[in-house]
Amino acid sequence: VYQSQKTSIKTNETENDKIKVIGLNLEWNIVRPNGLGFWISNFSDWTYCYDILKLREYHNNGYQIVIFTNQIQLGEKGHLAYEEFRSLIMLIDKYLNIPFQAFIATKNGYFVKPVTGLWDVFLQLNNISKFDIDHKKSLYIGSQAGRIINSHGKKDFSCIDYYFSQNIGLCFRTPEQFFLESKDSKHMKLPVSFHPYYYLTHNCDNYEEKLHEFKSVNEMQIVMLVGSPASGKSRLCQKYLSEHIRINQDTLKTVNRCFKAAIIELEKGNSLIIDNTNRDKKIRQKWIELAKKYNIPIDCIYMKNNRNMTLHFNSYRNLSKSKNKVPDIAIYSYFSKLEPPVQEEGFRRFVKLQFDSNFSGSYTKEVLSGYIRGKYSLNRDMEGVYIYRN
């Protein structure tokens, strides 16, 4: 956290005197490298992007100026050292000559935009709540808005700034709109077709209710899961079907070892749950044949999650130190090669599950309802849907 000059933000008592904020990303909004690239890698080779003295006008009109920036590569080769970055902020401070605060995320996790960690620290440091903010008049300025082409003739590499603005409930502007008052369409943000909040609101299932019949009582059975990595399969096993012996390729490493372990457990009279992706008919048929050999029923639970939502869950894992997210390519590979299962393949019971409506913890739901990733793939089923979270 960097605070220029000694300033405090006080909560006002009336609705009309709420706190107005101008939030900005640093790179390509305030400063940029002279050469190619997004990050400033040389302390002696950068310049201001726009006439940032315009921020003085907003400060004089009662706005608080706040910088929110991801700098997780500080200190690494090809990037500024910590002291160089601090010196850069101090130069901006001297040039602007107005009070402002800067919040810098230097490690992966909850504080990296578009997650709201930096915004939460801003509120806590100033002893204010989100209800003290004038969301109608406040703005967030960012260059990463998912545009196909920006004013520099390049494609935005992400939507981080736009997503961050939506997570914290501030109106969004590109720097061209804010500093240049541009009306050119290439300077505007693009419509975003995926919204976690919309998805979680409209695509939930009651797992406890839907999985009631899948719990073995007095009979042996095999339950097969079909779903992408990070779709919630392991959580389902632990929370809803823990009485089954779990067969998992991540643990056993190979398919053959999975079948050998399954046979050992079936010989003992135990019910199984196959916690693998099982994305194609060929591998599913092998498990169906094994069930026939032991003359026991086999059921299927299909984790039918949207690809974007699965990527979203995967990124959520990165916010927890106790879990490691799988490479995104594994999720893309699953969906590209998926053969959706059907009951006619030989399953006794068959159920499709979406997001678990009984997800524990209000904090978890709040984080999952916002944007976590800097980029999602296009989902045309959601195109045209717009959710503004205030």
C-alpha cells in the first residue's frame, strides 16, 4: 500500500455526500513502457500515457484517487525491482501533486485483480464500507477490457479491468473514454458473454436431493462420475457419497491401476465410485462390462458444467493455499474430446448435475459469484445477458 501525503477518507453522514472514487490501473492508464510490451521493465524507459493531470480536476471536485495494480512479477528478471517500482510511484506522486493511494498485489491469490482483495483493503484501511461509496458517480478506469482492437492497434490480452470494476460495483471506462473523451467504438469495452453471478443463480441443483437414490443401502454398486477436472467430482465424493470406495486416477496414476484396485474392492464386497473424467464411451464401456461381470448395477452422475464455469472453479482453487489448480489445457482438452454420456449406454440410473446449491460458506459463494479470471472463453448461450452487481 502506498499513500501519497497524509490523507484520510471520512465517511459522510448523508446520502448526497457519499464517497466518490476514481480507481485506475497503472500500466497503459497512467504510465507505459516506451517500447513494446505491457509491463515497464526499465526504470529509465517509460512515459505517461495521457494527460493524467486531469485527475486533479476530479480530486478538486471531491473524488478520491486510488490506483489498483497487479505486480506479481516485481523483482523478477525483465521487471522492475521493488525499490524501482516504489520510486516510480513516488515520481507519479510528485507529478500529480494530489493525495492518492496505491494498492499493489505482489503475489498470486486473493489480492490479484479481478478478485476484490485490493478493494477490500482499501475499504478497511480507510475505515469505510461499500455502502459509503457513491457507486453511481464513482468510476474505474482500465485498459484491459477485452477489446478486439484498442487505440494502440492491439488486442487487449484480458478483461481484468472490466471484471474488477464489475466485482467492486463501479462504472467502467477505458482510458481513452476517460482521458480523451473518445466516442470511437474501438475504445469501448466489448459485451461480455459470461457472468458467474448469472450462471450460479440460474444453474443450480440440490445435490442432497438428486443423489439420495445413489447412496447404496444393502447392495453393491458402481457409481461412475463423468466430468471435467475442477468440476467438483472429488467434493461430491467426500460430501455426498463418502460410503463408497473412491477410485481415482490422480492418485493411482494409470487406468490399469484403477481397474486393478476396483477389482480388489469388489472382491471384498465394497461399492465403488469412479472419480475420473470418463469422457469417452470407450472407457465408460469398460466399467460397464466390469459391473456386468460382477452382476451389480452401475449408475452414472454427469457433472454437466459450463466450460467457463469449470475454468472459474479451477481459478478459485488458486485462491486457496491448500489446493493447486490443474492446467487450463486439461479442461479445454476434456471439453474438446467429450462424448456426453447417456443412460442407454448401460446405466441403471443417470443424473445430470450442475452447480451445487448447497455450497458451504457465504464467503465462498460471494467470491464465486464474481469474476476470478482475467479472461473467459466466448459462451454464445449467454450472449446479450448483462448483470451489473452493485
